[in-house]
Amino acid sequence: MTSAPTATLEGWARAPFTGAGMTYDCFEKGSGPGVVLIPEIPGITPEVLGLAEHLVERGFTVVVPSPFGEPGRPMTTGYLIRQVTRLCVSSEFRAFAVGVHRPITDFFRAVASDLAERTPGRGVGVIGMCFTGGFALALAVDDSVRASVLSQPAMPFPTSRARKLDATVSPEEFDRIVQRASAGEVCALGLRFSEDATAPRERFATIADRLGDAFEVIELDSSKGNAAGFRQTAHSVLTSEVRDVPGHPALHARERVVAFLTERLS
């Protein structure tokens, strides 16, 4: 295949969900342990749905919240820019703030808690990507979350050293996550491309320093002339860069995510 796996909204149950004083539509499908898949900018694109369908096929109940964008709409440059512009000024997301709590994560925690009550297993997993990558870590303060997957976490936007080092959580949240990780209650998995400046290596270093062995990192080689042919601008590990070809590094990374979720939730 020369393009990433995609899917449509066919077969997904859509319903509004209210939590922390916010209401957004959520899409649900599947059976088995629960996974909350938080979409990347600009929203629930066909590539995000391709990942969601794969998780359903692998035996998970998947909920995809829709806090921004138009569900099912393909990504274009203009669509992406409009969503980034809107979210950059949103008080719910606080795109540039360092060491702060982000209100939108309270909504996602409510989604995760609700899903955990309705699905089998020892809790739920959370996947965040790009703009929402760090939210997967923030949700780990909640007892319902057993596995956090941070794929190319890009917020806060790394426009300074402090922002590059920031883990997208407040100090209080980080302390609670460390406490849970030390007790074996939660583990995290981080993914990025080696040359991806929007998801800086320093951010993962911050998390690894606090979580130790409870944080696993997968870094795909996107340096010039890399064997897989990734562009140096490669970014979306689990969606647009995946190719359904045996041995493909991004496909292998996606399978590690599935195995990680299975290990933690089953």
C-alpha cells in the first residue's frame, strides 16, 4: 500500500456525552476492554478512523470523542490551519501554557471513567496524538486509566526550551501519575519520529525521568536516507505514516501499541 489505512463512520454509534461541564459527541464501536482514542488535529479524519477500526478488530471497545473538527472529514491544509488557529486561543486547551492543568482533560477523564464502568478488564487505555498526545498522560491521574499512549505529543507547542521540556500536565497531576506508576497502577508508552521537532525528544526525557521503567519509548528513524523512506517531516506515527506492509516500522509500532493495551487491560 502507498497510503495509510482509512475507514468511515459507518457502524459507529454517535451520542453526546457530558462531563466536567462540557458536552461533545462521542463515537463508539466494538466489544472488550475499553480504549479512549483522542483524535489528532484537525479531528476524526479517515486515518484516525482507520486506527480506531483496527483497535475494534483487535478486540477493544473504542470511544472516539469529537472535541474539534468535522467527524469523517478528510484533512486538507486549510482545514488543518483553521482548527489549529481555533484551538490555539481556546481556554479549554491552553496550547502554549507550561506546567498547567488543561480543562479539556477533565472531560476526557469523565469519558474514560464512564467507559471503564461499562467494559471488562482492569481499566481502560487512552491514546492521544499530536495536539492531544500529552492528554493521554494527563488522564493517568484517574484510577480508571491503566495504560496511556502518547503518540507524537506536540503540546505545548515547543517554541521555547521550557515548552519542549513540558509534559503537558501540572505539577500536581505529574506527582499523582508518578505515584500511580510507582505502585504499578499505570504505565505509559511514547512514540515519535527521530526528526520530529513538533514532538521534541526533551519532552519524553522529562517523562522518563519521572516514570522510569513505567515509560516505554519507541522512536522511529526519520533521518535523511532512513531505510524505511520516511520523510524528515514525518509526524503521525499511528495514522498517516502507517503502511499495511509486513516489516513496516510504523505498522510495527501500531502492533506494539495493541500489545501494550492488551497486556495492561486484559
